[in-house]
Amino acid sequence: MLITGGAKSGKSEFAESLAGAAEMPVVYLATMPLISGDSQLAEKIKRHKERRPATWSTIEAERDLDGVVSKLPGGASVCLLDCLSLFVANLLHDAGNQAIANKEMEKRILHQCTLLLAEMDKRSEINFLTVTNEVGSGVIPDNQLARQYIEVLGEVNKAFAREAATVWHCCVGIPTKIKGGQ
């Protein structure tokens, strides 16, 4: 399942409610890195952690999510990945630090996401709920890095939406199903 929406749209809270309603073990896969000196970010991470039931397992992983998914415990469960957009941002940041050309960087990020989708597909006993930011509804940014982020995340989001049985879009706290049956 893919859950998308803009910033502060309610997508994480909606995904958490779906995970909790499943009445199965939940693994929360968090991709947000804590940035030293960013107190606003630290507060956001703290709020997210406080919302999670104590029975949920949390794995903090900024990269190599396919490897993390391959090592998840077996058996029926839910894995809430929050969020794909930060995973892509982490990969983009790494590529920028390595001075990789734009098209090569995008190719590497898309490959990492293909590996993640393939690993998720292998783990059919796990219900994956993937949260991501919608980037196709906003204005085109005036800087190259932001445009590149939108381009690559847009492609990643489309790939995940194609593979997802169900896709939800959240806007102002209201989830709307845009793909999938009853």
C-alpha cells in the first residue's frame, strides 16, 4: 500500500492508524536522520516516536532499505516505511557528496528503489505500508537540486504506485483511495 500527500497532510497518522488496525506485529521503518542542531526536526521525530505504541518495533535506517527488509522477522506482520521521500533525499544527499552526475545519480537512486521493491515483493507475508510525499502538485522550484529531487522522487513514487495494490492520497487530514478495490 502506498500513502501519499503533501507535507503535513496527515499521511503518517493515517498510515499509523492502518498499521494499528491490522492487529499484527508492526515494524516501523524510520528513514529520517537526526540532524545535529536542528531542534525543530528533533521535536518532529520525538512526536512521531510518542505516537507509536510501545508494542511496535522501530528500525531507524536511512539507506540500504532492501537489506533491512530482507532481514525483517518472518511471519505475518505490518511494516510501515515512513518515509520513501526521505529515503530518496538521503540517497540524493549521498550522491551530491560524491559529485555524481545528475543522470547517473538518478539512475542509482531508481536502482536502489527497484531493489527495495523487489525485496518487498519477496516478503509476501508482510503487509507494507509506504508513506511518501506527493511532489507533482506544487510549483517548480527555482534551484537545480530541488528540481532534481522532484524529478527522481516523482519517478520513484510512480514505480511504487504501479506495484501497490492500494494507493491513498491524504489532503488536509482526509485520506482518499485513488487505487484499489473495496
